[in-house]
Amino acid sequence: MDQETELTLKIRIDREKYAWSLYRNGLAEPIKYSVPIFSTEAAATAAGLQVLARVNLRTKELAMSKLRRSAP
């Protein structure tokens, strides 16, 4: 992925529970996030990484689909 579409995973704690958020470079608001339901930081990180992987895979699939449509 290029620099403009890079995503960052951040973990936060809220009232003794953890949550994850995905941020796109240059934007202050998250593009995806969870509610604070995770009891450990590791669990929130693992869940956030799974979502990040799905978002990255979907982005690559869309790019490949566009390339196939534009090929003669």
C-alpha cells in the first residue's frame, strides 16, 4: 500500500477494558474501531490485527479487480 493509504492500529484503555482503532495517515478520526470489551491489551491487539489484515486484503483485492477490468 502506498503512503497515503497506510493504516495504523492503536490500542486504548477505557474503564479497565481495552479497545482497538484503525487510523488512516492524515486523519484524526478512526476509520474502524471496537468498543472497549477486551480484558487484556494482547486480546485487543490480536483482534485489531485481524481486522487490519482483512482491510489490507480487501484493499488489494479491489486493486486487482480494477487492474483486471482495465486490461484489454
